[in-house]
Amino acid sequence: MRFVVTGANGLLGSRLCSQLAERGHDVVALGRGPRRAEGPGAWVSVELTDRAAVERAIAEAAPQVILHPAAMTNVDGCERDPRGAWAANVEATANVARAAGDLSAHLVAVSTDYVFDGAAGPYAEDDVPNPLGVYARTKLAAEYAALTLAPGATVARTAVVYGWPMAANANFGAWLAMTLSEGREVQLFGDQWVSPSLADNVAAMLVELGERRLGGVWHTAGAQVVNRVTFGRRLCEIFGFDPSLVIESTLSAARLASPRPARSGLLVEKAMAMLEAKPLSLEAQLLQFLAQWRQRQAA
């Protein structure tokens, strides 16, 4: 099959390109500016907020499936720049979705657990979203754009995606491992519950959703919901770091530009039952992450 992957310079996008190539698919990778790391498939530089450019790039690629993880994911940055967030998350998704619809290509649009308010998580696919901040509101609007403009599309929500290499920006897991390895303390929220998700595992689920053209809303995240302190201390145990370096702090006391949901974990029973690529337990994720860490150290 022929796939287009947006945001291919990012952590998840680069993983998608690699896994698709390994499975024998043709890949056209879309990203802003030059390709920042070697990867399979053709590279096309495109600004996703430019509707004409997106339609042209996707029409020329002629994909059967489009995987769309590209987004503005800096939560506080979105709060400070709502117009930029709307353009990057909603307008870009609408442009990709229109292009998918024009070609009858199947669209898999990546979304987030932050579409929920965190009052009563973890959440299933049919729970009603109630986004709190600009990032969350734009991601929910992007879900509607995908489902409206690309009939049969998939919305795949995930959370706290981490892994190596870091791609353009440091992710939570990579930052945590690097900081702890240097013997420095980290302050992590004990009152925010999330679904940590290894990028490789998320990519495998997204690839399968695309291959099988499974539409609707799916939760494609790690199998366990934990608070960030528990994640940090479990990482210390697996990696052999000093757990006393993990200092508990509170979301409620943090001075953040954008509100965060306190209990926004995702229930993944649907993916667990219906996908061959199952959501991984936290231990299984961290063991894979440790293997990636060791490869990085040896390089």
C-alpha cells in the first residue's frame, strides 16, 4: 500500500515511516522544511496550513492511506498563541482531510487524551469530551474536521508519547531518562494521571488502523494509567537510577499557562480486543525504552 505520513520529522511521524517501510509499504513523508534525520520514503516539504500546497502534495503522492500525527503539541505554547494553534491543529487537519476525501484515501488523524477534562478518567472512546484549554479545544475541533471531511476516517487518541530518538523536541520520557542519568532531581506531578505511551507501540497501532481501514474513534495508548511520579519511579527501577531523585509535586500548585486534566487516562480495551498490535503494559514499554537507551549510549 502507499501511505502519506505528516509530521515526519517528529517522534511519532518518524516511527511511522520506519514501521511502514519495514512492512513493505511505499511511504511519502511530509514535513516542514528539510528532513532532519535519515528515513525511508520520498520527502516532501509542505506547510500543512497551506491548503493548495497540501492538496497538491497529497494528490501527487496518490496515497491509499494518510497517517496524520502532525500537530502543535506545546500545550502552554498553544495557550499563548491560540491563532497559531488553530491553524496548526484545525486548519491543517481540515486541509489533510479534504485531500484524503478527494482521493478516497483513508485518514488516520492522531488526537489526544486532553480532549477530556480529567474530572472522571480514565476515559473510553464513547465518553463525552470536554476540553479545558486551547490545545485541547483545537485537538477536539481537529477530530471533528477529520471525521466530517474524510468519510470513514479514524481518530486515534494517544497520550504522553515518548521514545528514542527524540526527533525535533525532547519528549517526557527522554527528558526524564537523561536528567535522572545525570543524577539530577526531577519534580513530577503526583496528582496528574496519564497513559504513558511508547512511540513504537503507538506507531504499530496506527499502522494497523491504516492497513485495515478501521474507522471511528480509537484509544491507542499504553495499557496502564499511572500518575507521573509512578512513571518516574518505575523508570528508575527499570533503568537502575536512584528513585529518590524523583520528587513529588502537584499539578494544582504549578503555575502553568494552560490548564491540564488531572485524570485523563485512556481506556484501551477496544484496541486490546480488536488489534493485533496490543497496547503495552508499562513494564513492557520501559523495557523496550531501556533497550533503545542502551543503543543510544553505545552509538
